[in-house]
Amino acid sequence: MPNCPECTHREKKKIQEKYESEVPEEERSREDLFKLYDEIDIPMKMDEKNRRNFVCKRCGLYATREQVSDIRYKLNQKERTRDDKHDDYLEWWSKSKKEKAEN
Ligand SMILES: [Zn+2]
């Protein structure tokens, strides 16, 4: 059964916050965090009436397997955009500096 993407996402946030509050910055590693993520186990249940659909007992999400991967993908995407924001800003900043210098 697929893990519920919504609940998994929420759980990841909690794990990350806990990890960051317990482990000093210089000792943190992405692998350790991902190992903790692997322990998340929030399987959805198959809908007996419509076996193409899954339902999450925790948050009530009701979706097909395709929708589940779609939601998971979008949530990951959102996360990545947030992480990249800083880099985008830096890029914009150095670009605008360059443009100013050229003019
Ligand atoms: Zn859920």
C-alpha cells in the first residue's frame, strides 16, 4: 500500500524540526535525516468498493495510485522551490549587479 503523501509530508516536517532541535548544525547530515524519513509508515487502505482507490485513515485523503504519486511529486516540488529560493535570489542579485556594471 502506498504511504499517504499528505501525512508523510507532515511527518517529515516534524522529524526535521525534531532532528534540527536535537542535533547541532555541524553534525547534521542529509543521510541521517533520510534514514529517519524511511521509518515513516502511514500506509493508506484500499477502498473495498473501488479497488483503484486508496483512503488514508488519518487525514481522509481519497485518491488513486496515480493521484497519490502526483500529490507526492507536487509536495516535493514545493519543498524544493522553497529550498532553491535563496539560490534564485543570489542568482538574481549577481545578475542585476552584472547588468548594472554593463550599463
Ligand atoms: Zn493522510
